[in-house]
Amino acid sequence: MTPDDVIRLRQELPAQEPFTYYADRESAWLLQALMPDDVPVRALRQGPLAKLLDRPLIKPLAAEGGGVMRHEEAAVLAHADQVRAFDGLAPTTLAALERAFDLPWLDFELSFDVWGGDWHWAQMSRPGRNLVLQLNFPADHAALLERTVGLQDRGKFECPDHPVRQTGRPTLAWARLDIDRQGGVALIEEVQSDWLRFVRWELDELRHLRPRSRALRDTQAYEAALTARYGKVWPRAMLLAVLMLLRDRLQIGQVFMHQPGPGAVLKRIEGPKPPVSLYSALPRSFCFAPTREVPAFLRPKRRKHLARLPKDVPLFWKLAF
């Protein structure tokens, strides 16, 4: 995006807003976003959404719906935090909601930032700016931080050179987005979390330098609680928040995400590479399909670099609504 594009977009968005995540919410959201209407379960099992039908939140719907996956039921389950009235809902829908209400709910907070400038070091696929979507810790994280390592240690687990919040709830993870609103296309440039990784680095250092210290015991307790609560959750919550922003708010119809190898080349990553799972298993679990198609806004800027990439491998992941 140009600097003006991202500033205008940033002005449309709130400073922050709540975002509720409960386990497997993404499966219900993907179903209601990608199903045109009610669809026979048998037909779904023969298509790209088949993997969603055996997910914990969706499996009972597939089993109890009389052979039909109903769009309304998936939509209600995808937005259980917004349901205010229960009269008129089908019994299967009510039962699905009860299952969702029994799950732990995480009250994340979303905020926004701008990233870019000198694109040669900013790990962007083209010159310009990225919109940053920040996934900030739930409200109860402050109490956990205080009773273990202490609130004053927040800075140990943040990198000031990365697009994280400096005040308010700390940033658990973020995503960088390049968006062409006129063309209805977006590229997810990056999905990343520093906090959990930095806590583990701190733990390793304490084990080496202060193996009998209280600080080590407290950090071990903090790391264990973080991993149990967020270790598997944060990538899914982050990507779901991204897709809800792009499709539901900005009406983006095509979402691309980098493949691990080509993405590193296009973003000029010369040092350590991002975890492969974030750019392989994660998009696959969200029903992205591998593709050699290139976002239209990227082709003119990086034609020479794209031509040098392998001819027999996917270049991106793509999800079309």
C-alpha cells in the first residue's frame, strides 16, 4: 500500500476493539463464510471444506443436522459472542451454542498500526506500507504477569523495533497486511509472536546463569501458564482476526499468504527464517489452497524476482470468498 492508502485505512479503523476467541471458532466462521447456503454434508465431504466437518465444534452439527449443514447454524456458532436472543433458534443450534458457551473464552483486544518505510529491511514484498493488526493479551494476563515475573518485566518480552504496542495490553502476536481495496485483494505478509519466544529465551538464560534462583522458578511458572493457555491458540486466533477484518469489514474477496520458501525470497529475509508451520500448516488448516497465482498488485513490482522462483512449486496460498 502507499503511505496515503494505509493512513486512510487506519483512520477508518478504531484505536482498539474487543475480539473474543473460543476453541475452533475459525471452523464455524470459515463454514459460514465459504458456504453459499445450506449444503448436504455429503457434498461438503467431497470438497475443500471437508476438513472442517470433523473439528470438535462442527462435528456435532454435521451429525445432528439430518445430513445437511445449515448456514444459519454455522453463522450463529461463528458469532456466539454476539447472540442476544435465543427464541426461534433450532434445537441443534441451541445445543451448538451451549457447547460453545462451555468452552474457555479469551477476551483478546485488537489494535492497529502501520509498518514500513525502507522496504529493503522491513521484510515487505513491495515498497510502501503494511497495515498491522495486533492481537493483544486478554484482560487477565496482567494478573498472571504480576504474580509470577512482575509487571515491571514486560519490556523483556518485547522488541521495540517490531510492530507491538508500547502501552496498554501487551501484544501477543501481530499480522502485517498489504491490501488493495479497489481490487479486493490482500496479502498476509507476516504472522508472528515475540512474547512466548522471548519468555523461553529468558528461561534458558536463567537456567544457565541463575539455576537456583526464585526468578527461575517464577519464570518457569509463567512460561508454563502461557504455553498452556496460548501456545496453540495464538496462531489460530490471529489468522481468524485477520480474515474477519479483511472479509467482514473491508469486503476483501481474495486473500493470499506466503509460502515459506518463495515468501522468504520476496521479502528479502536473509537471516533466520520464520517457522515453516506458520506458512504451511496454519493456512492449510484454514482451507487456503496452494497456488502459483500472484496477487495482481505485486506482479508489476516484482516481475524479475517472481521469474527467478522455482517453476514447479506453489508461490502462495490463496483463500477466495
